[in-house]
Amino acid sequence: MTLVLGIDSSTQSTKALLVDAADGTVVEQRSAPHPQGTEVDPRAWTEALTQAAGPLLPRASAVAVAGQQHGMVALDEQGDPVRPALLWNDTRSAASARQLVEEWGGPQACAELVGSVLVASFTVTKLRWLREHEPEAARRTHRVLLPHDRLSQHLAAPGTPAFTDRGDASGTGYFSTVDDEWRPDLAAG
């Protein structure tokens, strides 16, 4: 029997489902809660992932992770969080979103540049907010991951560089779905 493990990390919990690949029969399922709020220590997600999926991982031939896309996990040079992650539903960066859209030439120009009009859930708006409101944390930030990507990296073999996909990248505001390329100049904005 070939088993596959599906993991979903939402704002409320991590759910893990071990399934028979041949017929879709659910073999086992587990879950673990997440802390409430719009900012969360990302280590809570990895703890929930370990609790929910850890016992199932050795039995799985393949693993798929679904989860929160938009958000900001700011990490220092050692890969440790510099502050709690800001989730997609944290709107404190709404003013930053409006500022960036205007700086980029308005809604139409923004959409032509990155494929979307920025709102508070986009990572780049949270980076702007961090720079303006928590400059020390911003200075310590060496790398930024999305919540989903933080968990994928946690599951990957040691030494595997961080990775993402176009769907996750499209919620950053510094990946252009129009040009299919990263725009680090926008992230620095």
C-alpha cells in the first residue's frame, strides 16, 4: 500500500491526513491547534506540524503541504524569527499598501508591474510596515519567507534552501506574475 500525507496549515490549526494513494481511503488523521491572532510566532506552526504530522511522516511515500500563503515570516541570519509573523489577515499594513500602490504609479500601474493591486495581505506591504514601525527588527531581517514556505522548508532535508511556487510568490508583491520574475527592487521599497 502506497500512502501519501496531506498537510494543511491554516490560521487555526495544522491538519494531517494519511491516505491510501490507490483508492483515497483515509488511513489516519491528526490535528494540532495554532495560537489565535493575526501575528504568531512561526515556531508554533512547526510545533503543530510536528505534533500533527510527525507520527505519520515515516509511513508516507509522498508529502504535500497546503497552507497560509500571504504573510511575512522575517528571519535573521541564523534563520530565527526577528518578530512574530504577520498573517494575511493582519491589516496594520493597509496604509503601507496604499502608499506603495501610489508610489508605483496607481492601481493600473501596480497591476501591470506585479499582476495585482496591493492590499494589506501582501508581504511587501508588511515589509514596509516593519521598516517604518519596527526599524530594529527590519535591520535584523536577513530573509523573508511566507508561512507556507516556512513549513515546507521545515520538512525538507537539512541544508535545503528555502523554496516557493508561483502561487505563493504571487502574494508577495515583489514577484511579478506579469514577467515571471522576482523584483528585489520592489521588496526593498
